[in-house]
Amino acid sequence: MDLSVEAVVNTAIALEGATAQQEQQMLLLRKSLDSQAKLVQEIVPPAPPKLATSGMVGTQLHTTA
């Protein structure tokens, strides 16, 4: 296998460029997801949980140690 110094340097430069491009794409994805999450929170307000107040289901907690 013949690996010249130039080939190694060119490969390193190419990988560096690919890494930078991948970081830019991840940043764009993160911004898009944050924007969508913000929009959903504005459209659908958080609902308080509805807990049972009577009956057998959801009003008693049975545990054993």
C-alpha cells in the first residue's frame, strides 16, 4: 500500500471539510427542531394533568417492600 505524505494530507483536509459541513448541517437541524418545538408550544398550551379524585383506579397507591 503506497501512502504518500500528500495523499495523507489531502485526506485529512477532505475529512476536515466534511466535518465542518456536518457541523453546519447539525446546527441547521437543531435550529429547525427548536423552532418547531417553540411553535408547537405556542399552538398547544400545556394541559394540567387530570388526576382521579374518586373511585378505585388512580386514587390509591399499593406498594410492598
